[in-house]
Amino acid sequence: MDREQRILLAKGLVDLANIVAGALVFGQFLTAQEFNTEAFGMGLLLTGALYLAGLGFSKGQTNKTL
């Protein structure tokens, strides 16, 4: 994967993290339903994981082998 592809993937992961944060984290405060701690916690975990994955892809080496 070349540098441009990794940057594009990293941006996509950060965008997805923002959607997850909006839906599962901030959405808990906007709904009339009871606060769901499982959805809130899962949202925090997924958001953090997606941000870290995006950061990892944006900082990755081009000649790194698996």
C-alpha cells in the first residue's frame, strides 16, 4: 500500500470514528430514552480504536513487511 492509499484509509477511519462517537457516545445525551451504559462504553472503545488505527496508518512505513 503506498503513502496516498494509507493517508486516504487513515482519513476514512477518523471519519468513521467521528460517526461512531456521534451515534453511540453523544447520541446518548440527545435521546429521550434511558442512558445506555453499554452503548456508551462500546462507543468510547470503538472511537478510540478507530482513531488509533487511523493514526497508525498515517504514520506507517511504506516498506514495512507483515
